[in-house]
Amino acid sequence: MDDTYPVTPQNKINRYRDRATYDAEVVHSIVNETPVAHLSFIPDPSNPQPVVLPMIAQIGKYPSDEEAACYVHGYVSARMFRQNDSKGEGFPVCIAATKVLGFALAVTPFNHNYDYRSAVIHGNAMILDPKTDREEVLWAMQLITDGIVPGRWSNSRVPPDNAEMASTRIMKVRISSASAKVRELGVVEDEKSLRDEKSRGIVWTGTIPYIETLGDPIPADTNMVPAVPAYIKDHVREHNARNGSLRRAPSDTRKIVGLLETFEKSKKQVTYYGIDLSRPSLHEALSSLRANYLYVECIGLWGTWDVALEWSKVHIDPARPRLFLSLRSIFGNDHFDAAVSKLRFWARNALTKPHDSMLLGMDSTVDKSVALAAYTQNDGLYERFIRNGYKHSNRVLGEE
């Protein structure tokens, strides 16, 4: 398979085609980041009554395979794992996963909407044999376990014993087609609502971000380990930082100030576009910035990164160099594979001209206490930390 799934009558998105994508990495990331996927199938071909089951699913590529597949975990007696597959070809299934990003509240409920990321995959499912396919079953068990909490497999009692292996089944779905649909637009009013100033004067409109966060780990009554392991605490912190990073207010301009001041001192005509989903926060942050610069123009973009990217393609002169900044460790908050996937997406969709570039802010230390102190101390360390990053970038680029 290439980087995208082919468009077929089965997976083609007809409504709101501009939100559609057939990119494999986007589809896989949505499924893998969704705690519960829904699997549809027909248990009895003589009775076309479909069944939909909530399941745990992860997409991954087994080392000896050429393409990624979706692995589903379940109990041996579950109806889905008792399907008749006498020909060894598997049986057709459909798997759906959805991540809700926010609720868009317009003037009228007719224009209310969700911001979301959803994916649907089609394929043939086969039940792996715990004896003949034991190595792949164990590999899939680790994939699914670490998909819930990274590192959990190696930090638990493994491998499963014979009784556990006998009672557990893994379903492997070979993906024949797939598609994803993404909306991150916030409120979109129609012309009728925009002309209705009376209603607009009394009806609050805006977006309520829907952010999935993990709480503090709670020891079980039977737990005998005194402290919560570091890998669990790291997962909770990284998950919450990753899910809240693009939808958190207020706007933090501390990291960008040093760069803007450098442009101002060199009298360079630069336009800075700040992005945030919180309109009041965005207005407050940029209002304070505008007062300090003569050569640097500051403009706020109310929305998400993806929407801002599409906007820039239309409204920014293609002859002007574009520098995309991610200085709040948005990409760094992801695990390696997810970060690479996002960077690849931006390389393809943002860096489209020879003079386009991207600057990422990363913590270059493995000492977590050092990184934490850099973000929390108020004695000037934060500013020195960021400026040192700029200096290092200049040395690397030979522009010091």
C-alpha cells in the first residue's frame, strides 16, 4: 500500500469532501488514539441484521507483513470470535473510531456542530490461532497493551500463561479500504444568522473545547507497590499535555518575544501570525505585542493549526518566505511515531516552496527536572532558556 488508501465506492466520502482524507497515517493515528473503536459485522449471513460492538483496536505492521493491519482483542467465547471461516478468507467487518475535539455553538441550533477527527476502515477479519500464530498473537497483545499505556507490557507479568492464552483471542483485520474525516472549524454561521443582529446580541456563540485528560493514578486495594511507576506518571503527563496543547488558554507569547525582538532590532518587515482557539486570550496576547513593535506586524488567527495552514495558502503572498513556528513543544509532546507522522504531514502540506521552513522548539535534555525548572522558574531562567535555543539554532544553520 502507498501512503494513501485508494478511493473506492466503498470508502469515498461524498458529504463535505473538503474534510476527507485517505492518508494512511491520519487514519491509523485516529484509530490508535481512540480508546474504544466500534466494530460492525453480520453474525449470520442468513439474517442480515448487523451487530456493532465496542472493542479495543490498534493498527500496526507485524514485522513479517508488508502492510499494516488492525488488531482487535477479545474473549474466546465472544460471538465475534466464533464466526465460521471455513474457506480461510475471513469475514467482512467495518471499524469506526471518532475523536471529539469541541462543540461549536452557533446562533441557531441548526448551525451547531462538532469539531472532530473520525476514521472508518473496511476489511476482512481472521482469528489468529493462539498455537500456530503464537508469535503474532503475543506481538498483537503487546501492541494493544502499550496502545493503552506505553510500556505497560514490559512492566507487567508477561508472557501470559497457557490459561490466559487459551481464553484470549486476537482478530486481525486486513484493511481493504479506509478514509478519515476531519473538522476543526469552530463556529460557522450562515448569512441569515450574520444578518440577524438582534439574535446575535443575545445569543452567545463560540466553541467549547472537548479535552480528554487522565486523572491521578489510584492504587488498587490489592496493590503492593508503594509508588506509582515513572512510566505511568510520564504517560499521564504527556497525554494531558498533548491533548491540551492546541486548545489551551491563555496564549503564551514568552517563547516568541525573543525572536520578534531580534526582527525588530534588525528593522525587518515581518508579519507574525499567532494561533489560538481562545479568542479573548488571543486578543489579549497580541494587543500587548503590537504595542512594542514598529516593523513587526502581529495578526491573530482564531482557530487551529490545520485551519491556519489552509488560510495561509490563500491569504499569504506565495512569494514571501514562510516560517512555521512550534515553540511550545507541540510536536515534542507526542511519542516518536506520532511526532514523525505530524512532521511528515507538515513537510508535505506546509513546506511547499523552497523558501518555506519550520522551527521546532524541543527540550534537549533528558533530565526532566531541568526541563521542568525551565518552564516554571521566574528568575529569568525561562528567557535565557529560549534565547539559548535560538543561539544554538543559528550555530547549526551557520547564521550566528
